[in-house]
Amino acid sequence: MCFTDPYKIEYVHLSANPALDAEFWTLYYVEMSRGNRSLKYFILHFV
């Protein structure tokens, strides 16, 4: 993982649950692989 990714930094500050964090990043990378470019909306929806 890239720890300098601003989405990662923002999300880590919001999440205190490692299990939820892992689930989020699994979905995040699935969406990335599909070419989803609206990551900000994806993150807001998930959180």
C-alpha cells in the first residue's frame, strides 16, 4: 500500500476499526481495478 495516498491518510483518520479498514481497502482496490474514477464519492458513500 502507498501510505502517501491522500485517500489513505484521510481514511485512516476516520477509521478506528482494522477489520473495517481492511474491508474498505479491498473494495477500494476492486473499484480501482474497474476504472472507477469517482473515488471521493465512493469513499463518502462507504464511510
